[in-house]
Amino acid sequence: MTFSYSFKSAFKSLCREKWINLLSILTVASSLLIITLTAFFLYNVEIIANSLPERFSIVSYLKDGLSSEDTQVIIDTIKRRADIAGLKYISKEDALKELQHTLKDTGYILEGLTENPLSSSIEIKLKKDFVTPSSAKHVAGEIKKIEGIDEVYYGEKIADAIHLLRRSMQNMSVIIFLTISSGVVFVTYSTVKILFYRRKQEIEIIKLLGATKGFLRMPFLIEGGSIGFFGGLIGIIGALLFYFAVTYRLSMVIPMLKTLLFPFEILVVLPLIGIIFGIIGSLIAIGRLKL
Amino acid sequence: MITFQNVSKYYDNQTVLKNITFTVQKGEITFITGPSGAGKSTLLKLMYLAESPDEGDIVIGDFHLASLKESQIPYLRRSVGVVFQDFKLINSITVFDNVALTLRIRGVKEREIRDIVSNALKKVHIRHLSDSYPTSLSGGEQQRVVIARAIAAEPLVILADEPTGNLDPNTSIDIIRVFRDLNAQGATIVIATHNRELFKGSGNRVLKLDGGNIAGEEAG
């Protein structure tokens, strides 16, 4: 029963102090929208970053004059490694054909050659988790030690870039999340504190009638949680408007935007995040007040 | 029911109450009288810990106030119904909700609250004002709402601070009649007043306060 009274009291206060509550709800909504957009940005960067390792490879050039048995031994040695996702052997002849195909109209450059100057090579794909600057460097070093391997090349800069992009995006997201979360908590903290002082006289009367601290605090906790909840709901509306604006309107001008994916899962938890932040803000506010 | 043992209270080195000792028996109606500033209101406030005594001990029912933990104060206040001099009504809620509040604090079910509030308002003859707001009521009507709130939860003790201070003589007689009815039903009542007409000829016990001391005791 006390719980139903607390709910009624909280919602009455939400309506009575509608302007201050509305302002807080909109501030919370904007903050949660920024969190959603950060998640959207991070989600798409992760998808792009995840697809980059598939394009990353280590190319090992074989020494000239190796027998097919020696070549097979090298291939088998590389295949046995746990960090290798797959490999492709490219013979001298195939390499030349590929070069001719690449040069197309300028293929006449190769006409003067009396013999094939290209080396046989093995293109090695690493497993996703090993596409880091240190792993790639380590694998390339190990492969170079194998008997019959002449040179090893790998996209050092690509590996670095992928790693850097992921790391900075994750760091940036954490910073944004913490900053915005603190902001949301502060907004509900301030609102609940103001609402408390506006009802101070009423609270004093209720105290004299025998109310416990829990009875006095509960409506404020509910009010703070409600501000977060409604902020979350408006945040969902904002996020959906953003999504449709990007996928329908902006993609007409920039078709690439059509490939962007939206993490719809976050929309479900947005009101919940709002409630949690709202309650935390209220707890801090009423915890610091003398009841 | 109520025991004061050598209770003193000071404000900024000024003595408000000095070595007050008295006992009120269960079912008794006691008047505390004296001039303005005698310490009547302070004495009542000590009983529901709106103020704390600086010396001595007070016992209300099973509550020893000197050793009472902070978490127990709400439960002490629930066993005491107070008729505040300045009413302390919440103007944003109706008369019904003002009276019901004291029951909601105690966790009484809504179904029961309706009947209890209705009965309490009936006792003070203002059931028809149930849906009104305090600001639309006269002083006498507000006073009755406060009494209804104080008696609704059937507390061990009813404390009334100048309950007729804002009322005309006829309404004052009405209010005192309400208290006498409650007392007849077994309620222990302490009334602080400077209006001698309220207890004259009643035969009730009267404690006279003057300069922070009990200056005498008589039958009204």
C-alpha cells in the first residue's frame, strides 16, 4: 500500500512540477540520444574493422629453383601454424599471368622479357584475432626463418590502422559514455534536489506524522526513475528519426549511407538505462539531504 | 502512560523548561496552562521529539525518549496524535487525503482507510468537507481536520497545542466537547492552552507552567 501511495505521490509531483520535469526529461532524452548515436557509430566502425582482417595477408616469396617437394614442405610447415586461417600458393607462371592481366593495355612492357623475373609466392591469411601489429610482425618473422623463403611482406600499415581505429573508437566511446552518463545522473540529481526543497514544508509535516526515511524517499526515487524512463522513451523517438533520416533522406544524396546498420537492440534498453541513471541521481540527491 | 523525570530544555543558554517532573495516567485528560512563553508548546514538542530534552528522561508508553534511536522516532510519533497549533495541513491535497496520510504512513490498506477517515471526519462533524481543500476552510474547520487526523489512527496519546487558539468561543466549546468524547472512549489527552474557560469547572487535572517550572497543580 505504501508503495502505491509513493507511486501516486511521485506522479502527482511529476504533473504538478511539469515544467522542471519536462526540461529534465528532454535533457535526459538528448543525452541518451547522444549515447545511442555513439553506439551507432561504434557499431558500424566495428563492422568495417571486422571486415578488414579478411583483406589482410602476408606474402612470402620463395627462393628460385625450389623443387615441388621443397615447396610442398614449406606449404605444410606454414599450414601447421595455429594462427593461420588459410594460404594460397602462386607459382611464377601464375604470378606473370596475373601481372599481364593487371597491366591489360600496357602489357607490351613485358614483351621484351626473355625469362620470367617473378618469384613463386605464398599468400597467407591470418586468423581474425591475430591481425594485430605485433602478431603480424611475429608471424612474418617466423615464416622468414623457414628454409626456402626469400622475402616476406605484409601490410604493416593496414594492421596498424585497424588496431588504432578500434582502440581509439573504443576509448572515445567509453569517454563519451561516462561523460554523458554523469550528465544524466547530475540532471536527475539536481531536479530531485529542487523538487525536494519545493516540498520541504510538506516533508516536514509528513515526518511529524511518523513517516520513516524510506517512506519519504520512495516518491523521489520513483520520480527520478520516471524522468529517466520518459527520457529514454523520447530518446528512442529521436534515434528512430535519426535512423530514417540517414537511411531514407541522406542516402538519396550519399548512397553509401544505405550500407550503415543500426543497433536496434540499444533502443530496447534505452528506457532501462534512463531508469538506472535516474534512480542513481535520486539516490545521491536524497542521500545527501537531511531527512 | 506519560512520565517526565527532571526534564530541562534550554535555547541559547536560556532556560525554557527546568526540572519538569510529572506523570499522566492512561485515560486521563490533562491541561497544561500558563502565560505565553511559559514553555507549554515546548513541553508538548518534547513528547513527539520535535525538540529533544537537554536533561532528564521522558517515557511515552514503551518509548524511553532519552535512549531512543533515530530510527525509532517515526514509531514514537505514530503512537502520538498531535493537534498542531499552526495546523500543519498540506494545502495541495484534500481534507480526506490529509487525514488519510497518517494512515498511509502506517501502511493501512486503502479499503480500510476510506472507512476510518470517514469515521474520524464524522466525529468532528466535517464529513461533508471530505473533498475540500484546506485553504477553502475556515479556521474552525481546519482545526477539526487536524483533530480528525490526530485521532484517525487511534494513537496512545493525543497532544493538542492551543487547539482553540484560532477559534471563536462557540467553536472552542465544540472542539473541547470532541476531546471529552474521545477521552470518554479511553484516549489519554494532554492539552496545552492559556484559555482557562476550557477547563474551568471540568474537574480535570491542570498543570500550571510559569517561567519554565511547574508552578502548581489543581483540578479544573
